[in-house]
Amino acid sequence: MAAYDPRTATGLPTEPVGSLPRPAKLQEAYARYDAGEIGKGDLEKLQDAAVKDSIERFEATGSPIISDGEQRWSSFATYPIADTLAGTGLAPGLGPGGQFFAIFADGHGRQLPKLESGPFHYNQHAADTLRKSIPFATKPMKQAVIAPSMLALLYPLKDPVEGYSREEFEAALIDECEQDIRQAFAAGAVRVSVDFTEGRLATREDPRNPWTGAGLLPHFIELNNRVMARFTAEERVNIGIHTCPGGDRDSVHSADVPYNNLLGSMFDINAGYFLIQCASERDKDPVFRSIGEHLRSDADGVVQMAYIGSTVTQSPRVESPQEIADNLIRAANFIDKNQIGSTDDCGFSPFSIDEKPNHGSPDYARDVAFGKIAARVEGSRLAAEKLGL
């Protein structure tokens, strides 16, 4: 694991979540690849071009740490098991018609595949795409990976998989998640965050989506901690957890769920830091207060950090650096300033096909995203100066 001090450049640490909108040309290529109109080599050329552009523009924002924007992924959740959102390249043992991961506020849903047989294995790990991206970068890179709790939804909620128990599946899943993190560090990532967007959704109890009413949050916390237990305290300083109420087509899936349904137990996960959606919360003070009350100074040997969401990824309005600084300074009224960082509320486009309707086009959404990142970096510097960091 390469050494990285998140305070060096900005005083108050700042870090992206992961994804960026894919260019319209790349989104069209994904659709053409699914239709058999172009080959994988043609798709990969456009992915490489999008990654190169993403990294160059990311570095131009002044961000001390960058990502490749997940340009080569089907989605933040399905990259290990499918090449595209339509299911091309689906991993063995999986089939169509699984549970809905989420039904969003605008009415659209995102459905997972269904586990049909074991044993379970990833088709690829995050490091497989990270290795292709690192040569384009001159700054440290982070890598997002999917949480075991999300992929646990591949197993049917009620019906067992013949010859493959849920316990066997989850044991294999924990092994794969551990390898996903370890391989990302080995490939050169200095930080790895685990996407846990299903945490808040797990307390929704939406009758359209039965798993949300099954009381799974304690089990989700347990699964994530089983992965964390595979790592030392020194390693977990650089392993984070990301939470948000979703982000797809500029819509969310659980923003109306009381945040304390999650925050009261999320920090029981023994991760070193948390990337926490906050900017789009209407009433921020109770969220800051809950974070301050539950953030731990000793999580199995690690002082936890709270990276406060400071840009609204569903909105085309670019926040000012001063607005971001003021929000971070306000958070310090409730949270130890030495445990505060900044981030974006969510990935800017967690799914590869995303029209970004509030923005008008994915290409304009890319411009907006880089503007927001630059503002977050400068706002973090302003906040650090004010807070004496």
C-alpha cells in the first residue's frame, strides 16, 4: 500500500466518491455493444479515451486524489459480475430476474441478476480496470468497490438455491470482497472505499421491493465487518465506507428515509473513514449531530473520519467554494474538526447508462461534475484555514 497523507494538499482532507458521467459517445457504444453492432475491442477504445479525458480533467481540478470515474464499469454494483447493464458477460451461476436493488423516486428501478447455482465467483475485480487507468495518472488514485451487503441481494430473499446455501454463498462473497480491496491496493490505489448505498434503503420497507422490509440492516453491518476483520488497523485507516440515498438519472431512492435509521449503527463498521451524503439534506444540523455522537475515536484500533458530502451530485448548480467551506465549518460545531473531511454526496453517475435529465446531457453533466470537484477542493482549503487545520 503506497503512503498517502490526505491532509497534505488541503489541510482538511477531501476525496471523491468514484464515478463520473460517461460521455454520450461512450454510452451509445455500450448500447451498440449489447446489440452486437460493435465488438469488445471497439468498446474498450472508447473506454480508454473516456478514462484518459476523465483523469486529465480530474487532475486539473486540483484534487489531491482522483479516480478514473468508473468509465469501464457497467455500474458501481455490477462491475464484478457483468460487462454491461443489459447483462452481457454475466458471471457463471447468475441469471436474469433477480431482486430490484432500488426503485427510485422518479419511478424507475434497477434490477440485479439472480443467483441460480454455486459456487459464486467474481468475473473481474476492480483492480483489473484500475491497472489500465493508473498509467494515465500523475496523482494518487483511489478505488471504489462494491459492498458485500449489496451483492448479498443476488441470493433470493426466500427461496434457497439448490445445493448452495446462503451461508456458503456469503462465505465466498466475503472472500471476493476481501480480494477486491487487497488487489486494488496492490494495483496502486492509496485509498479504497466500499459503496454501501443499500444501508439507508434497508430501512425503507417499500412493499414494491420486499428486501427493504426484511430487517436486513444488522446483517448488512455484520457482512461489512466480516470483511473489515480481514484487515489490520493500519490497513483500515485507508478503507472507507460510502453512504448515500442513491443517485441515478438525477433521482434518489431513500432520501426520505430518516437518516438516523442508518447513522445510529453505520459507525459500528470498523472502517477508517466514511464518505457521507450531507449536502442534499434539507436539515443538516441533526445529521451533523448524529455523526458527532456516533463517530468513534477507537474502531478496533482506528480513529474514524467523517467526510462530509459537500456537493449535490443530482443538481447542475455548482456550489461556491465559500458555500462548501461554510458547510464544513458548521459541521465542526458537532464533529471534532480533526475527524472531518469533505466529499461529494454520491458518485456523479454510478450507472454506465445515465441520461442525467436535470443536466440536459451527460456531456454537460461531466463539465458540471469537474466544476463541483474544483469548488470542493478550494472550499476545503478555505475551511481548513478557518478551522486552523
